Amino acid sequence: MGDHVRTYTVAHLPGDGIGPEVTAVAKDLVDRAGTMHGFTIDWRPCPLGSKHYLKTGEVLPDNVLADLRKTDAVLLGAVGSEEVPPGVLERGLLLRLRFELDLYINLRPARLRPGVPSPHGSAGMDAVVVRENTEGLYAGAGGIVHRDTAFETATEESLNTRAGVERCLRYAAGLASQRSGKLTLVHKTNVLTNAGSLWMRVAHLVAAETGVQLDYAHVDAACLYMVSDPGRFDVIVTDNLFGDILTDLAAALTGGLGLSASGNLNPEKTGPSIFEPVHGSAPDIVGTGKANPAGAVLSSALMLSHLGEAAAALDLEAAVDAVLAAGGATSTDAWATALADELGRLGGVR
Ligand code: IPM
Ligand code: MN
């Protein structure tokens, strides 16, 4: 064998709505970064989502899941469609993937990038939200009794296992140690006293062991501080639903959903992690050419960093920063061209 080229197998799961539009741009940039940095991606198309479901009735066939398990990563566009009842794809595809692959961390950086206006004119935010991704109110415990009677009762139970809480806090503490050393637990310990107590006790143990400085905010106050004093946060750790809500708020404060990236991580790398923009399928703008691919590109940067291609990840980040600093772009195509140009320039100056 001659020169050794690193190769990664990545499933491309474009999904619904604008998912295919934004991931096409991200894929192209990842390939360009690969050429610059000496790796190739063996892309495996994975056509799941609403169209596949409406045609076949399949949401996530077992053989497809088995194939996904063998990949190094998954690049996902968006899941959800108005033609499919709520929950079918969200629970059956996205959440099932998170649970089956045990992707217990949902990592969502929230940084106000240069050139992006802060919506309320205050200081910018540079935080990372570590969202527990396999438990809590998302676990699916609960049910409906006395359906369609006057006594109908619906419950959703929040499941918090000690092991699940601890592994999430340990990951967040590790990240905090690499950053400012400060970790903020967000919960609602004054009302959710059972789960809150578990999270708080384990957070103190992990903080004592790792030496991170532990701070705490109730989730309602955390929303207020995110707007009024975002500088108080660095690494935030929280449960599944609080993290879902807080990360949309964080996105709004850092340039909107179009710029927000996420990684559903298996930190031990015993299987693939899934990278997806925080935005949804955005059916209102499908086909208009207006979808912003930056969230998908930044999610791909998280993917490259997770795969060990840190230099390529930094280049993708830098390309997005450069386009934003020049005023951004107004269409998917304009973004694609501008990002490719900036990436080429980064390659040229090396
Ligand atoms: C997200 C989304 C999902 C979630 C939905 C689509 C199930 O809102 O990734 O934040 O609630 O986790
Ligand atoms: Mn969400």
C-alpha cells in the first residue's frame, strides 16, 4: 500500500423538509475538508423519513439500524413532517436512534459568532449545553387511562437513573475542565424534588472528584439569565426536556436556529454518534432555496472533531465565521459557494 488515507464510513440520513438541502452542502464541505486534510468519507445513503414511511410504513427497520451501528457517524438533516402524525418519526426514528445507540449526550454549543447581532444588544454568549439525551421525560414512561371518558388521565414520568445522571455529569465536568472549569447544573430542584435531589447530589460528588466549580440555577431563572446575563454560563448541564427548551433559547440568542449545531454523542465511541442541526424540517421554506446550511455545516464540524479530525473541524468553523463576518449569505446556494470559497482560501494560506 502507498500513502495511507484515513477513511470514515458516515451514514447520510437527510430526512425530511430542508434536511436534504442543508446536508448536501455540509457533505460537500466535509469532502473538501477531507481533500485538504488527507481523509475520505465513505458516505452511505440512508433514505429514512416521512417519504419512506408514507411509501412503506417503515420508520426504522432493524436491518437499517444494524447497518447504522457499523458506521463511524451519522449526518442527519431533519425529521418530521406535517403529513405524518406527531411522534411517529420523532419517537420512532430520532429518539429510537438516540436510545438504541445509547447517545447519552446531546452537545449543543451556543456561541455568538463575530458579525452576528445579539438580539437584545447585551454581551454575547459563549456556552455549551450538555443535555442528557436518553432519559427524563423523553424515556416514554407513562400512559393514558380512561381514554375518551370524563376521567381520562394522561401521565408522562421522568426517569432519572443514578448511572444515567452520573455519566452525563461526568461528561459535562470533563468538558468544563477543558474550558473555564465552571459547570452550571440547571434543574428545578425546588419543585421536582426527587429527580432534583438525585441530580444535585451526584453533581456535588462529581464536582468534588473532578475539581470543577459547581454552580446551580433553576430552569426558569436560567432562561432569564441567558437573556439578561449570558456571560455567567460556560458549560451548562441539564436533563433532557430542560435541555431541549434551553437550547432553542440559546439558539435564538446566538443567531437563530439556522446557525445552531448539535451532536448526539456516544462519548466512549463504542458506536456511531449522530450529528444534526438543531433546526427542524422547516416545511414552510422547503424548495425556496432559503434554508441556511450553516447549522448542518457546524454539526459536521462537531462530527469531524469527534472522529479525530480536529484541524478539518476548525477549518469548517473558520469558514462559517468568515462568511458570517462578511455579512452572511441569503440563500442556500450563496452559503454553499461562500463557504467553499472560504475553505479553499484556508487551504491556500497553509
Ligand atoms: C431536538 C428536537 C427533538 C427533541 C424532537 C424533533 C424530537 O426538538 O432535537 O431538539 O425534542 O429532542
Ligand atoms: Mn428541540
